[in-house]
Amino acid sequence: MIGKTNLSVGEAQARVLRHVPLGGVEEVPLECSLGRVLAGEVRANRDLPPRDVSAMDGFAVRSADLAGAGAVLTVIEDIRAGDRPQRSVAGGQCARIMTGAPVPSGADAVVRVEDTRALSGDRVEILVPVKAGDDIRLRGETLRNGDVALAAGTEITPGAVGVLAAVKRARVLVRRRPRVAVLSSGDELEALDAPFDPERIPESNGHALMAQVRALGIEPAYLGIARDEPEELAAYLRRGLEHDVLLVSGGSSVGTHDHVRPALEALGVTLHFWCVEMKPGHPVALGTRDERLVFALPGNPVSSMVCFEQFVLPALRAFMGHSRLFRRDVTATLAHAVKHKPGRTEFVRVTLRRGADGGLTASSTGMQSSGNLCSMAQADGLLIVPADCDGLAAGAAARVQLLDGAGFEVASVFAENAP
Amino acid sequence: MIGKTNLSVGEAQARVLRHVPLGGVEEVPLECSLGRVLAGEVRANRDLPPRDVSAMDGFAVRSADLAGAGAVLTVIEDIRAGDRPQRSVAGGQCARIMTGAPVPSGADAVVRVEDTRALSGDRVEILVPVKAGDDIRLRGETLRNGDVALAAGTEITPGAVGVLAAVKRARVLVRRRPRVAVLSSGDELEALDAPFDPERIPESNGHALMAQVRALGIEPAYLGIARDEPEELAAYLRRGLEHDVLLVSGGSSVGTHDHVRPALEALGVTLHFWCVEMKPGHPVALGTRDERLVFALPGNPVSSMVCFEQFVLPALRAFMGHSRLFRRDVTATLAHAVKHKPGRTEFVRVTLRRGADGGLTASSTGMQSSGNLCSMAQADGLLIVPADCDGLAAGAAARVQLLDGAGFEVASVFAENAP
């Protein structure tokens, strides 16, 4: 089942994605659809806009009247959004019109109010040249009745929510989310609600993993801590395998007290890999039973989180029907050299700083021990040192996977120091 | 109250942030804290790790025994995580040790199991040179008892959740979220649940804005659609002003049927700006009454969403105590020229594509009409054309604000075509 050689990160990701099933379909209210993926295409049920409308507040005019500068027109009507125009615009006439209001017959352009001057009586002077079609949004310009407004597989972003509202879908068909269970294992672990015991190590992996799952819009089930006893562990794993995806952290090392691997195999789980050439993160395993996935993640908290980012995150997103499965990465300049021995892909926790030139500089969060969870709380991203690299020099460009929270920056692009 | 000249985007952002109050403090369970901001510092309540522990599965050794290669040691004990070592390691001895297990007295280094060879009996051959301290995580290496584990103002990312669990905080003090109300205005608007009327335009702004608010982790209140009648509008606005932040879209133009501005002033709202030199997005207003904020957003759906991104988003994040207030932007190469007349900052909806060299290319989503909501559903980001720019050439570098959904990519950095 498991090849003799260790996999690269990319090979392991490909192997994960070959085993992820696509989630089923469910209907949800529009207000609960954000972040989900459309299970089918959505078509427009009318032309949008439903007729020719003004794109601006101003005056609906006949462009033929405005060949010369300084034309003066007579205002024959006020047309508001939601009105129906009552009169046709004839030569020398215009209608005052609001954004979104229907363009009256006869008119073929709109002049914005800032480009006009009110005169006495019902007259207005047009201060700019005007072409036919100016500032008119044509009927069906955004969508024609029957057009595909959103394709199947579209992620429902706020913009897509707007489109769904515009085509009046109060309920939408989306891919369902996976049911995810999180289990920690290890005799040394102290539960969050357990009394303080100086001999024990507080259980943090499970909580960090649950937060990573929640950040993807999925509410996980926490199974708790399984002790290093075969029967207890098997009972926990059996419960975990009732979910679409089970995450187990700890207990998956190559040592003699490794219970998780044989326990999974005894439960009929097929293992697809056990080791990936990465640091931190080794060992990490993928198993499947029918359509259920199990990830056995390392016991070191940083390793567990980094493995989640590389393997579990794309799997959960694939299940939900996303086509964008991977973290965005940015290019940053290294503030300092990074040592590296060729062999394993290395993930260095870094902070990002925006320089005066608009570029990003990456600096290590400091000690890169895989036990140093604080580094994951400080990091903006994971700097990737390719497996075959023999070190990166200060000033070199590197790719940095953005972590949760790094979608936002301290300074605005419009701040004074922006280019 | 309002200066005569229009503001730049940066000036308007600065003015918004001067008026945002900092949200109060509330206690939430750890599992509900993701994305919130710590209201106070959090200190460690024990050393982490609580004693010197092994960073690997392997053997706890005395480095003095391993000056030469090929040393053979006698295994005197098995130490698992959660165990207490029973024996001290003397010369020529070692202990089998698991990741996270306490290092026994006498030993000063750990050799990983892969770097050893089991011999007959209780003996093991050490295949590599070993230095004192190798693969030992020292007591207090991550945190010492009493250290600040997380500073006040830290955003609670999954890594921070891990740290909070590691210092046993089942409940955490965070800044509260603002109560946000969303109101649409306009006689032409048809509610999502109203019957189809070909003369009307489906209300989409409010739904898109609510999704933008939800994407920030805030559940907004939807007030519905206010008709263009002064009394009805005033009643809606009064209800909206019971919230920390009120978003009104539509009705805020410079035309004669503009009800929102006088209605807000009549309710005692002080207006701080009404126009910003941006496209799309003009007009957009900020008002305050006591500590309540009102944003009057344009009626065009794209304009309304773009204004949210620039002004409302940083305000809501500031209220929640974030120090990262602004969208992350990335540098991308333009696939085509972008025309621009100096004057207003322009936001061009673009898709991003990752090239074979790892760089990003930005392409317009097509028609950039501010009525074309589909462009917001397609866009990965907003390409920024600075106000003083007289056009961007194909191949030029530009900054692109990432929109919701663009935190993920189609291809992995570890895919074959990655550098």
C-alpha cells in the first residue's frame, strides 16, 4: 500500500486529492451561503437592468441637440428611479433623471448634473459635448434573461451573494460541508478543563486544529484525548471514522509506542502514505476507509498545524467543491539568510513587513523548533524553502504562504508611504 | 462640517478611523474566539515545556559517550510521553525515549531512531555524531511561567488558539463586535421575497453588503428597503442609528431626490464627508451621532461594495480592536493597458492568474460599469489606478487589493509548474 520512498509535499498533496470525495448537495438560505460553492449554475430570470436606465444623476438628452457647446435645453419632466417616464423627449428638450431611473423615449444619452448649469425657468445649460449612449446602462447590459449568472462551482463571495439576490434566489443549492472530527492522543496530555498537573502538557493541538477547521467555515466535532491504550484508542478512532474526515494528532511517530498506525489498519483503514519529506511535519499519514479520510498528524503542535495547511486544508476545500484549494502565497524578500540542507521542503514561520517601495520583507519569527507554538501565533506566513535548495541568502526572493489573519495589513495602500 | 473639496481615498480613510470607537470587552469561550482580538495580555501559567523533553523519537544519550563514531550503548529504560524516568543514564547507557517524554537525568542529548541501529539484546548502535543539547526541548523553551504568551491586541488566529489552550484559557477576554445594520433605499427596489415585477430592480446591495459584513465575522441586522418618502426613511434611519454602525445604500447622490443626507442631518447626524475622489464609489458619506457611525453608500452595486472595502471594512476592524485594518494587496503585472484620466483613484475589477514564473498577472473582468455586479462576483481583486496616474501600460506592475475568496489559489506552490 505504501511506497518505500517518502513523498515530496507536492506528491503527497496529489495523493490526498485523488482520495477526496466531492460533498453532496444541499439547499441553504442565501444569507447562510457565504463561502459555500454552487452545486449548479444559476441563470438570470429577467434582463438586468430591466430597461435602459441612467448610470448617473443628470439629464436625459438627445445627443443630436448637443453638437455645439453651450446648448440650452428645456426640462420637461423629473424621472426618479422606480418611475415610468410620462413624456417623450423632443428636440431642444431634456428630462431630469436619477441614477437607475428609466431613460425616456427620444433621449439617447445622459449628461451628469455636474456637467450642467441650471438656468432660470425650466432651462438647463449643457457644458460638455455628449455622445449617443453616454451614461446609459442598456437593458440586459449586465445579464440577459436566461444568461448564466453564476456557473456551477462558483464560490459564493459577497459579490456572488449580490448576483444571487439580483436574480432573486432566496435559497441556493450548494455542496455540503464535510463532518470533521478532531482527536488528540497521548498519555502526557492534560485536557483544557482538567486540573493543573505540573507533570502533564496541556492539550493544544486539538484546539489549534479545530480553529483551522473553523477558519474554513466548518464546525468540527472534538472527540477529546485518547490515552495510549490500544482499546481506548480503537474506540475513539471508531467514533472518528463515523465522520467524513478524522484528524488525529500525536501518536503517529515511528517509535515503538506508535499505536495509531496499527489501530487504524486494524479498523480497515488503508494507508496511502506515512512520511512526507518536509520540516516540520514528518511523519504525517493519509488513510481512507470507503469515502472516509483519516489524517494522522504529528504530535508537535507546529508540525500538526503546518501539515494541516498543506494536506487537510486542500482536502476539506475539495470536498466542499472549491476549485481554489490552496493557500495564496506572496513573494517576499528575505531579511536574513536561511540555512537549509537539501532533502526536505522546509516551512519557516515568518512575519511580513511592507517596505516603503511597496514590497514585502519576510523575517523569521525566531526559534523554529516545531514545539514552539508561539511562533505560529506570531507568523503571518510560512516561507517555503524548496527541498533541493541549499540555503537562501539575505535579500533573496522567496514564496510565503499566507496564514489566517494575514489577509489584512496594518497600513493602507493609500497611506502616505504607499507608492 | 464638510470641507469644500473632495477627499482622496487615503484622506477619507483617515477621517473614518478618527471617528471609530474601540469596542468594549466581553468574555467568550475559547472555541468561539477565532478571529476576535484579545482585550488583555495572556501570561503562561507554567513553564512550557514543563521539563526538558525529547523533540524526537529516539534515544536519550550522554554526548560524552559519542565522541567517536559507531558507539554501542545499552538501553536501560523505555520512556514514553507522560512517563517519569525511573533511572539515571550512566556512561555507556541510554534510554529509549518518545517525542515529548522527559529526558532522564544523566542524559544530555537525544539521537533520533533513524540515526541508530538496533543490535541484539538491549544494545543500540549510534550512527551519527551527537552534541550536547541535540533534539532536546529545554524546560521553558517556548514559554516560562509568567511570560506574556500573547499581547493585548493580538488577533486570535488558529496559532493563537493553540497558545491559549497551551496556557489553559478556556475563556478569553476579547473586544466585542459592532452591531451593524444594513438598509437599502429606493422606490425602484424589489425585495428578495417580493413577487416578480418587470418594472423594478431586485434589491441586491443590501445582501452583498451583509455578506461583506459576515465575511468579517459579524452577523448584521437587515432593516429592509426604505421608500423615497421622508417619514418612512426617517423611521428606518432612526432604527438603524440604534446600532453601532449603519450602512445605507442608495439615495445618497447629488440629485434633487436625495433624501438620505437631509434625513440624517435632521436626526442629529454630523456629516464628515460626502464625496471621495474615487471611481467607482462617488458619492459616499460618513456621518456620526455620538459614538454611532453611518455610512451612506452609493446605489450602484459595485460602487457600494468598493466603498465598503475602502471605508467600512477598516472601520469595523478598528472597532473590533484589530491593528491590521486594511485588505492585503499583491503586486501583479497587467495583461493589458488600463486607460485613466488623472483625478480620481480608480478600482478596476480584475482576475489574477499565476504564471509559470510564479508571478501574478491581472486582467480586467471586462465591462467596468459600476452597475455590473457580475464583475464583483468574478473578480479576485481590485486593481488600484492611483489618482494622479495617466494610464497604465500592458506589462506594468500594479497593486491589487485581494477580495474575499482570493486568499486561496487554484494551483499549489508545490505543483509541477511551481518554481
